[in-house]
Amino acid sequence: QVQLVQSGAEVKKPGASVKVSCRASGYTFTGYYLHWVRQAPGQGLEWVGWINPNNGDTNSAQKFKGRVTLTTDTSISTAYMELSRLTSDDTAVYYCARVKELLYFGTMGYWGQGTLVTVSS
Amino acid sequence: DIQMTQSPSSLSASVGDRVTITCQASQDITNFLNWYQQKPGKAPKLLIYDASNLEAGVPSRFSGSGSGTHFTFTIRSLQPEDIATYYCQQYDNNPPRFTFGPGTKVDIK
């Protein structure tokens, strides 16, 4: 079965960077887009970006451009989201999510368990 | 950018009640609209995709309808395990953009 397992919680200081991993199993990693979505405490869901593990193509929401880097290591079926120049507004749970099926690029059918990133001085 | 609104922001209903949530897009999104359920401390779960298609394994009391700018999500008979926040989400690929609604929190009265 499809599983996405994310790395553990992180505490970072303002201005630092954080790198969250998402290890996939149960399917062909290069076959499906992966999205990253975040949720600030008590708030709603916000799309961060996506990556095509087949060729490394990425796109991110305008507010994160220049600050987020999405990569994959296909040899270990793992995706990474690195966010730089952190501020307290980046405190959130970050989720990776795989598209439901090949053609459903915008439908997030499988989710990781989430990684809490806390930014605090 | 496309804006998504949901109403109500929260509701309280009795077990067995019919519950309806609406989602409005700021421009025509045809049927590129999904619904997710999120329970406290858990990741979201896909319930409805492309406005009206029930995801495999999801109980049939959940349904969705609509197209264009106006969408509806319905729980036919509310169950205690349906306590959660529900989000609509639109998607487009030209350019790629994915926007969630603000969510509707559903409680048992």
C-alpha cells in the first residue's frame, strides 16, 4: 500500500533553514507528482509547491518562490522540502502528499503524517 | 489568484442530521474541486474528487455536487465519527495553482 513517512519535528531559529524529508513506499516513486502543503497552528491548509519525481520539475506558490527548494532522491524514493530564511510565520505542520492517480495532478490522495516545524528564538 | 470561500465556518448538528457545506470559487473552475476531511492531529483525507466523485472506501453518506463557481458537500446522515474540519480545494495546471478553502468545522450538537 502507498505510504509516505516524513521526518521528525524540527525546532529552528529565525533566519535558519529547515529540510523535511518524505520517504515513499508501495508504488513507483517516479510515477506520481508530490505536493507539499502546510498548516499553521489552528489555521487552514496552504499549498507550498510540487515536484515531478520523474524529471525533477518543480513549481511553488508565489509567496514561497526563492525560499523553497523541492528535490528528490529517486534511489531511495524520498522527496525533500527545504525552506530558508525562516520566520515565526513559518511555524507549521508540513505535509507531503502524493497525487491520487497519474492524471489527477491536483488531487492529493495520499498524505504523510506531517512534520512540525517550530521557528523560535 | 483564485479565492475560495466556504460557508458556514462552523456548524453543530445532531447525529442523523443532513449537513451541507458550500464552497464558492472567485472564478470558473469547471469541476476541478476536491473535498477533504481532517480530524484533529491527523493529515487530511480525500473524500470527493472532481466535484462529485466519491473516493474509494469513503462511505456513501458523503457526496458532492456543483460546477463552475458554486459547489456543495453533503453528509446525508451525520455520524459521530464525522466530527472534523472539511476543506474544499481547487486546482488548475495553467499555471499550476492549488487553493484550499478556509474550512468548515463540524461538531455534534
